[in-house]
Amino acid sequence: MAERTPLLHYRLSTSVNESEQRPPPAGQAPVQHPRSSRQRASQQRQPKKLSIFFGVVIPTLLSMFSVVLFLRIGFVVGQSGLYQGIAMFLVAYFIISMTVLSVCAISTNGALDAGGAYYMISRALGPEFGGSLGIMFFLANVCGSALYVLGLVEAIVDTFGVPEDGTVATSPYQILPSGYWWSLLYATGVALLCLLVCLVGAHIYAKATFLIFVVVMFVLITIFISFFAVHPRTVLLPSSAALNPSANGTGSSFPTTANFTGFKLDTLLGNLWADYTVDYTTGTMMTFASVFAVMFNGCTGIMAGSNMSGDLKNPSYAIPRGTITAVIFTFIIYLLLSVLVACSCDRVLLQRDYSFLRDINIWNPFVTIGVYSSTLSAAMSNLIGASRILYALARDDLFGKVLSPAKKTSHSGNPWVSVLISWFLVQLVLFSGKLNTIASIVTIFFLLVYAAVDLACLALEWASAPNFRPTFRYFTWHTCVLGIIGCAVMMFLINAIYASASIAFMLLLLLLIHYLSPTSSWGYISQALIFHQVRKYLLMLDVRKDHVKFWRPQILLMVSNPRSSVGLITFINDIKKSGLYVLGHVQLGDLNTLPSDPLQSQYDSWLSLVDQLNIKAFVNLTLADSVRHGVQHLLFISGLGGMRPNTLVLGFYDDCLPKDKLIDPSLSTSQSTDPPGPFQLEQPPLFHFASLRGSNDRQDFGEFGDGKVLGPQEYVAIIADAMKMLKNVVLARYFNNFDRAQALSPPSSSPGKGAVYVDVWPVNLLRPDSSSYVDTCSLFLLQLACILNMVRAWRKAKLRLFLCVEEGRSVRGSEEKLGQLLKELRIKARIYTVPWDQQVALHWQRQSDWGKKQRSQSPDTPTDEKKLRAEEEEEENEDDYVNSFPSNATRLSDDYLSAVNKLILEQARPLPAVRFLYLPRPPADTRRYTAYLRQLELLTQDLGPTLLIHGVTPVITTDL
């Protein structure tokens, strides 16, 4: 429904507009629509959007030409030679081409808004990556704007500045004072000019850049003509270049002149190979990496058009076509200029005069005008791009109130506060003073952002999401990987320290946003990638390869109302041992009589509960006509592949009054009255779970089901069903008020001096005639107790294993045998022998009384006696797969059960945190279910938190 809303809105608005524009019938006065006048007024106020040429091609071309075209093309060829220079351009354009393909793919996959690359990254990778890289991209544009301003100032000082060394000016136009502070003043003036243009708005910026574009293209044409039209000449080098010490450190001065030779083979041969020397503007020795860093600034303008995405008519159409056109055009121009320069200018001219194109032009002021125009345009482009990124970051509220002032816009939609903030940061960067000083930082920032765009496209491609279907298809995951690798390698080649620091800064921002920013509705690519990988590995998880060595509990806990089940939910989370944990819930109802599925609206509350309790669990809800059928549904369908529940946990069926734990402030932080801070999450609403039953209702068996709809017969039937399905069964009693923190912190005045104990009774107390401790169920009992003891919070707990013995049997022998078994199983527990002759005597007395009663009955009814004996034999000879003992549900007296219960209580000194007892199988005769449940109730009366456990599959091995 949500996907059809825009179409519905479009049709409605279209019909309204048509009705407004439709002429009235003849003879009727025209109807005045108040909305139409408001719409016309809003349309008049809305600024015009930009086309491909004005919004993408021109800003991208001017940003990519800028400094490198006019001031650094000779520097690149002079230092690295033609071969390495062309190699640099090939590498640089290969890297940006891979990124351009990724930009085109993402930009054609849906509607774009303001923010350009930040918008693409954040909507693809989520707020953490988007916010951190958005800040990095914002800083890259700020530094880039300062870089171009400094380039413009350098050109102005070279042309009109008085020599710093006090020598006589070589030109009558050299009238401006020079020096660091004067250059800073000129740079501030240029930055203010950029600020004024950007404050007016994007439309005026587009007009200004078009005029600059015309000027730059005209100057570029004159440069190409000059190589052929100008005769060889001698060029006077700048005084700063002539006085700089030589590369060999001898201190000798360079010649004051150099030659423009025209096209000569000797000049070309002299410029083929690298000859790195000292940069006369900074006094530092140049290397391949440092020259590449300066040159790469000519390639960092590829995002200039993307940054204007919010001001474009059709961003998805304009960005791919405009960006690719600009990249191809600039690449051709750079290669042609490199070849022409290498063929016609000697090495000294290229190395010692970065503005030589002016001196060899048919009219010198042409190049000066081109330098000023292109660098001014690039500075404005980066400034307005930075402001748009900052505005998008502020509007997304990733940094709370810190960036909230940047949301403010003018009546025409221009984010003037963002422009002012960006200009202020540009002014701070201008204090660095030299263009080449910040070139490496700017390049690394841009490379990091380009790698992130490639990563975003790669993640979308690998996630195989059906909704990722860009109309631009000329990319694969290979291009994304190559782009990431190329960006990463070049970052560290340029400056490993700057690269490491920028990555560390990005990760710091990522963590900050992850923990402090609100949850976004953009969608998280991590979820799509996790789904893709989980599906793949689930298919690889073969249940036929299961082995007992790697067994772990995979638990389905049935919960009726979480309000009374918090203690049990958190405790079961401790014994899952990295296994599957599913919270199951059955709602009674018939879908045929309901208008919609009532369970869909409940999932949010259950998932919020999982988050609130900080447990690692899934949620499975089902609708059924009975609780028993609902549990069967969940046992059949819960999990996937090799991850299916093997253990069913139910609360006990008794009369304990439940207590609402979700209103406890220690468990529900949603009731905090403190106002949220700038980065704090809004607290979730109270969980929408039903209120608890009254004291007259039967305890929902296991915090599951409801006493009025679930009887003891159905409860025991659920236990029997689970065992038939080869599921282990655990019944949990007295966990309504269980608090792990309290259980693990007993008073120091207790007999155990603050020690925590877990008691294990691995014998079937309902069958005293079966005293085996090594059956499957007993071993499962030991395994779960051992798993609980392995959990960090329970490691200090001590296992106490109780060995029930009778007179006439070797107590020492039984104890040694059990101790040896524990040693082989690597289970650390202390064995306590418990004589229970009196309790067993009560059991056998009951058996004797039962036998006498049977014999005293009339001999005329042998059929009934045979029938009872046949039932007993059938019960005794049940299938061996469970390897457990049937219960004597009809032959256990209340006295015996009470005596065993008292025996367990007497051994609890000090009191244990939890007890593990043996759960016998339900009787085969369903008529005995109620008696069976009553026996379990008497057995566990007042024992505190107790688990009745029945295992049906082997879970322990002594093999490696």
C-alpha cells in the first residue's frame, strides 16, 4: 500500500489540477479555487531546477580543470616526465572511472535528494557510514575550496605581486605587496567573493559558472593555438624559482631564463623520463606520490555535479550523462596538453615556472584570465557543494542539535547558514598558506569518499536485493572492487600518516553515530548482506552431518504473557550456549472469522522486549484453535534447515500468582522521565502486552497459555507430543519472581559464606526402583547444568550432585563410579550421598497395599486384572529411543511424594539458586495425565526455582 501512495497522490493532484484548468460550462461563472492561487504562488517562489549541462557538465568540467590545467600541467610533466605523467593520468582516471560507474549505478536506482555522494552513501550503507563519510566529504570540499582559493592567490601574486626578496619588479603590473599575511588577505577576499555568490543561490551560481565556462573554453582554445602559432622564445623565470637552492644541495642558483623551443624531438626526448627535484614554492623534494597528489586534484571534481543533486531537474538522468561526458572530455584535454608541453618546453621551464602557459600564449592575459576564472569557479563549486552536504547532514539529524542551525534556508530554499559555516571553515584552512601543503590532505579525503561510493555500490550488488536495479548497467562488482583497491593503495602511497589518520577519524565518527544517533528509516545494507550470507550458510548447514560432539541446546520457550515471564526468559537465555533461542507464543483464534492477521501488529512489542532484556532470541507467533495445536505448529515449523529447536521449555501448571515485571524500572527504561539529550534515542512506548490475570485464574502453564482455556489434560498432552517428536522437554517452576542478580548474590551471612549453588538430582524420583544415573535423561540433566555453569555470570556457582542410596548397596562404589563418570565428562561437581530408605519404604508399602487390593477383588473379573497388567507391561516395554523410565502414575502415594519433597528440602543447606530434577515421561494412558501432573506438583512443592528436565537424545560424549 505504501508503494502505491505516490502514484495515488499523483493521480489525485493531477485530477485537481485538471479540474482547476478545465474551462467552466457555458453560461456559468468561472469557479475560483483557493488552492490554485496558492499553488501558483508556491511555484513562483520555487527556484528553477538546473539541466544536465548547467547543473552537471559545467560544474564538473570547471572543478576538474581548475588549478591543474593552468598551473600544474607543466609541474607534472617537468617532475615526472611524459611517461610517468601519462601513467599518473591513466591511474587517476582509472580510479575515478570505477567510481563514476558506481555513482551512475546508485544515482539511477531511485530518486536523489540534496547531498550528492553523502545521500548515495547514507541511503545505501546506512546512517553510520553515511554520516561519517558525509563529514569526511564535507571536509574534503572545504579543503578543496581553500586549495583553489590559494591557487588563485598564487596566480595573482605571480602576476601582480612585488618580489619578496626586494629585487626589482620585472613587470610594471607588479604592484601588489607579497608575503604570507598579504596572501592570506587576498585569499580572504576571494573567499568572500565566493561566499556572496553562494549566498544568492544555486541559480545565480549556475549563471556565473556558465560565463566562466565560456571564458575557460576560449582560453583553452588559445592555449592549443599558441603551441603551433607562437615562435620559439626565451622565458624569464620567476625570481623565487631562480633563487631557490638546487636539488643537489650545492646552493647554486638556477638560470633566470628557460626556453620554449617549439616542437622539437630533442625537447621531447629530454622530457620523457622522470627528474624529480625541489618544488620552488615549498622547498620540499618531490616524489611520485607527492606529484600524483597534486595532479589528482584535477580529478577530484567528479562529484561537483552530484553535489548539486538537490538543484537538478532530474538527478537520476543528469548525473550519469553529465559526469561521464565531463570525465572523458577532461581526460582527452589533459593527455593532449601533456604531449604538447613535453614536445615544446624544456625541463627547466616546466620545473621552475608553473605559470609558463601565460608566457607562451599568443596574448599573455588570456591564460591569466583563464586561471582566475577556473580556480574561482572551482572554489565556488566546492564551497556550494560543502554547504549542500552540511545541509543534508543537518536535515537527517544524525548529529542531533549540533548541526540543527544548518537546517535553516532562505525563502528560495538556499541553506544560507550551511554556506556561512562552510565559508568559515574554508577561511580557517586558508591559514595553511601554500597550495601544495594541503593538496595531499584534500586528495586523501576525496579518495576515501570515492572508495566509500564504490563500497556502497559493491554492497548493493552483493546483497542481490531485488529493488537494486539501476538503469545504468555498465558496472559489475569487479569495477567496484578495483575502485576500492585503487583508492586505498593511492591513499597510502600519497601519505600513509594522513591516510591512517583520516580512516581513524572516520571510524571514530562511525562509532559516535552508531551509539548516539536515532534509528533511521532509510534501510540498512548490512541487513541485506547479513540475510544473503545467512541464507547461504544455512543451506550449507547439513543436518545429516550433526554429531553429538557439537550438540548445543536449541530452545523453544513457550510464553503466554511476557509480563510474568521475564525471569524465565532471561534464565533460559543463559543455558542456550550460543544455540538457537526462540520465544514462542500461541494466540487462540480462527483466521476465517478475523478481518486480518492479529499477530502482525504484535511483533514490534515482542522484538522490543528482546532488545529491552538484551537477550539473543527470535520470536515466533502462531494462531491456532487450541494451545496444543499451536505448540505443535511451532515445533514443526520453527527454525530453518539445521537450526531447529531440539528442546521445548514450558512453565509449570500451578496456582502461583504472577507478578508484572515489565513495570519494574530496572527492566523497563522506557519510563524514564529525563528529557533526551541531543544524541539520545527516544524511549520506546510501553510494551503492548495484555494485563495479567487475576488471582482466581489458573497459572498460565509456564507463563504460557491461560488457565481458562488450557486444562491439565492438554498441558500434559503437549509434553507427550514433544517427546513423540524427539524433543527434549523442560518444565520450569517458581521462576515468576526469579531475579538472576539476586540469585547470584546470596547474603554473606548464609552458611555457604556467599557461595552460589546449583543442585542436580539425576535420578527418577518417581521410580525409586530404577536407580540408574547413566541413562540418556540423567546425562542430559548433567549437560544442561554444566552449560549453565559455563556461562560467565554462573561460573562461580558450584554444582552439587546428589546420589540417592539405599542400605545394602555399596555407597562408596556408587560414589566412585559416578565420580569417574563426571571426570570422563569433564564436569566439575561435588557428589553428596543421600540415604532415602524411609522414602523408598513408603513407596514399597504402597506397592504392597496395591497388590493386596488387587488380590482382594472378586476372582470373577480376571479380565480387568489382565487388562491392567497388559497396560503395565506395555508401559514397561515402550520404545527404546527415549532410553528413559515410565512413571508409576497410579501407584505413588502422596506420602511418598511429600517425603521425597521434604528430603530435597533438607539437603538444601545453603539454599541453591536453582535445582535440576529428573522429569519422567507421561503415562501412556491419557486418563492418568491429571494424576501425573499432581505428582509433579507435590514433588516440587516449595522448592524454589526448579527445572524438571527430560532428555530424549544423547548429548554427551567422552570422545575427542
